[in-house]
Amino acid sequence: MPWTKTNYPDSLKNFMAPVRKKAIDIANALLADGRPEDSAIAIATEKAKEWAENRGLKVRKTRTT
């Protein structure tokens, strides 16, 4: 099932919007290539974090208590 900016895995909910979008794009591409969903999510998460860090972007939202 392809993901969108409003329908994505729970594991991406605390990511900043640009990083979440990148992870969604990567995961959807992996799914299109036949990768299993759990593997696509794991790879996309790691690659999106790497992408953000290489650009000096904040990866996760700040927690508020």
C-alpha cells in the first residue's frame, strides 16, 4: 500500500515533515520495486535520517511534556 503525507506508518509520526516526506518517497519506491512493507519502512527510515543529517536538518519533532 503506498503511503501519503496524511497516511503513513506510525514509526514516522515524530519525524519533521520534510524528513517524513523523504521517508515516504523512499518507502513507496522500495514497495514499487517489490520490497516487503516492513523492510521498506526500515530502509526508508534510515535513509531519510541520513538524508536529513547530511543537510543539517532536524530529524525529529521536539518532545513537549
